[in-house]
Amino acid sequence: MKSDTIKIDILNASNSLLTIARDLTHNSISDNFVFIIRIVDKDFNKISSFYERNKLRNIINNSKPVLTIDNATKELENIFDQIHEINLYIYKSENIKTIIEIEVTIFDKSISPKKEIPQLHCKVPIPPYASQTNEKFDINWQLETFGSKWKMFWWKQKTKRELNKIKNVP
């Protein structure tokens, strides 16, 4: 990704993200997308618990303003020299719009001088209950919807039973 192609790169990656998400989920995902930008700092990555990290991520994202592609591009251009990596996620899918989270990792100057251009990735997190079965899931599962909490509860029960079986094998 280069500074003069940020807008095109983000739009292309967003369309790819929607395609991937539609293949994996049962949701109807709107083509009308807007953005939020979340800059990841060192402290956020130190949180080892997925649950705690996701909880904090949701709190941060709920406080962020929703941006158009033009406004998001302007913000990214302002910090382009500091960007190490950009990850796109679907933060929330609603009937009329899809909110895409632009997660920006800033280059850590204390490690080494910046040499490469920023990388751009699209990611769709898969819930544990769907990771082995390849079943379609709710794209909003990380927002802890009732259905996803229910499926997670039953997945945990099944996992506990399977672990107990393994422990009891002589």
C-alpha cells in the first residue's frame, strides 16, 4: 500500500472483506459501508485474554465516530509514515450499513527503523464454535449477541465433556 493509493486500496480490500464475510456467515451484509479507525497501542497487545481484549475493543469502537471513505483516507494519510500494518474487520453489520473497523498498528521505532511499506489485510474472526464445523455464523458474534452467547455456551459445554473424556482415558 502506498500513500497515494490508500483510498483505492481500502475500497478494494473492503469489497474483498465483504465477499469473504458473506461466504462465512449467514448475515445479509450491506454494501453500504462506513469506517471507524482504531489505533492499536502496545498496552492493548499486552492483554492476553481474548475476552478482555474484545471487551475493550468494543468499548473503544463504540466511542469512535463513523467516517466516510474520504474522511478515513484523510486520517490515514496524516499518519501514513507511522503505519506498520492495517487490518480490516467488519465491526458491525446492520441492515442499512456495514461498519468496517480499520485497525492501525503503528510502527515501533524502538525496535528498528521503518523500512517497508505498510501491509493491508482483511480478516474475519471465526467464533470457536464454528471453527471446526465450518458452519455459517453471525458476523456480529464478537458483539456478544444473544444467539452467539447461546452457541458459545453450548460449545463450552461440549468442549468440557470432551476434555473430561480425555482425562478419564487410562
